[in-house]
Amino acid sequence: MSSFSFETAPKIICEQGGANRLGDICKGLGMTRVFLVTDAGLIKAKLIDGALASLATAGVAATVFSDVLADPPELSVQAAVDAARAAGADGVVGFGGGSSLDTAKLVALLVRTPQALPDIYGIGLARGPRLPLIQVPTTAGTGSEVTPISILTTPSHEKKGVVSPLLYPDIALLDSRLTLGLPPAVTAMTGVDAMVHAIEAYTTRLKKNPLSDALAVKALQLLYPNLLPAVNDGKDATVREAMLLGSLFAGMAFANAPVGAVHALAYPLGGHYGLPHGLTNSLVLLPVLEFNLGTAQSQYAELGRAILPELAGADDTTAASAFVAAIRARVAVMPYAQTLREAGVKEGDLPMLAEDAMKVQRLLVNNPRDVDYADALALYQAAF
């Protein structure tokens, strides 16, 4: 067995209604003045009310920052940092989807140890210490609650990542009740995003390891059968918890076995068109699966056998093709755009998008098959 290392959040709490104990959990980390990072939609939906009540009951002061933007721009993150510093925060809670969680990570870091964002893009460039951090996801998709990664949008519309073990939270708190009201399209996009994390972690070229493999397989075994029920009946708490756990396991997997070409091609679509991250992943997923099929055939076959019992005795060629077909069929019934054209992408922009994708070498090096500019352009054209 090759040598490997594995990191994740030191504590994970999975509890229906757990957000209503947030005050005591914060006190357990020594927080007295919490800076809660969320978005306006969750405020309107009253999803944070129970958490705020528990903070008040526990005697923990709370400042709510609800100006988080999707694919958070640098200026939005800096505004949150400035607000947390002005509030005298001694702890941070991320409460929401991936954008809120990614913003919270950097707030916890930059309030305690100021650094210029452009100086810490990349792997291992951030320095600590940071404030105590709790992450509470309200979508089953990004897995950001257990990853050391924060993705931002630069002023030039590039999506760049800060990657550092400092960004792992002290506690990830999973409360599936927070996901019961997710609309079908959001459920679908975030759920496919989580499946992409599992697939790319399992097929990653450089850091694939036994722990990430086990987590990726378990993630798909939860996500694949529960995604459509979650989309069709969002009030089923058992299904929602399965999705949330699947997203968590996929996040733990790809935090240690990084994603590849699907994400590299998705990032320019988000940066230039403002499309949701889960949607952009879904739009390029099938072309990339087909592109990688010859190189990753044995791994796709293993994933196929893991989610489709009828493939137990199938050879690799059959099982791998059946896996890709199953993912294609699942994505095809999701309630959102199925092609780049339907999503509003202009055909004339495809060369520009391919050029931008080639800049995401941090991820492309993990893909099981090499991707050059001509490949990237062909993949966008296949997705168009």
C-alpha cells in the first residue's frame, strides 16, 4: 500500500434539530461573541431562528452577517471580515450553503490573522491562527463543512481557491431538518454536485487512498438512490439525512483526494456566467465521464457495482459503461438546464472558457486523463 495522509474536521455532530443546541455548542468552544455568516434567503425562510434563540438562551451574543453572495467575490468576503472585526467576534459560525461556509472559513482566519486574499490563493499559503469555527450546512452538496478549501471569485471573474488545513472547522454540525425546505432544483443541483465530488475523488490521479475510496463509495451509495426521492419529496427527513451524510462523506473524500476536470471546466462557467456551482458541474459531467472512460474504466466499473447490484458479476467494460449510463439517466431527469445552450452560455465564448479552464491546473493534474486546450474545447462543445 502506498503511503498517504488523511485529514478532516476533528468533530462531526449529526443530529436532527441539532441547530437548536448551537448556543451550548458555541459555549463549549469558548465563544461569547459569535459572528454568524449566512444569506438573506435563510433569514427570510426563518431557518436561523432556532439557532439564534439557542445562542440567546446560552448567553452568547450574536452578530448576523447575511450579505453573502453566491460564488463569493473578494469584496464580499472582505466586507464580512471587516464586520466581524468591528463586532469583536471571538468565534464564527457558517450557516448555509457552500458560499456561506466558504466565507465563514476566511472570516475566521482573516479576523485573527490578517492577510491579503490574493497572497493566499493556492495550497498551503495561508497562515494562522484563526478564530474557533463551526459549520452548519443547509444544503446537501458542497461538503464544505469538512473541507479545507474556500472558493472565491476574483475581480477578473476567475474562481480561485484558498486551500489550507486551517480552514477545517472545529465542529461540523449536520441537522437534516434545515434541508427540508430546499426547492427541487436546488436539491438537484447540490445533490449532483455531491455525486461529482465522490466520483472525482474515487478516480483522482495523485492522492487516491483507501480512506477516501471508502468514503466516496459510501457517499455514492447514499446519494445515487436518494437524490430523486429528495427532489420529488423534499419533506422526507430520512431521505434528507441520507443526502446530507452522503454530501459529508463526499466532502471528506475529495478534501483528501482532490477533484479533477469536471470542476476545472465548471469554474469558468460560474465565474463568467454566475451559474450555480452544482449546475455547472452537472453541465460538463457527462462529457468528462465519457472522456475519462477508457482511462478510468476499472474505477467506474467499481463504482457501478457499488450502486447497481445487478452489475455484481459484470466485466469492467460492461460495468463501467453501465455506470456512466446510470449517471446520465439520473442527471437527465433533474429539473434544470441540461446543456450549456439551455443555461444561456454563448457558443462564441467556448474558446475563452477553454482557455480559462486550462488555468485551473490545480485540479486538472488530478484528472485520470490529461486534458489540453483542444480537449477542453471539445468537452465544452459536447456539453453545448
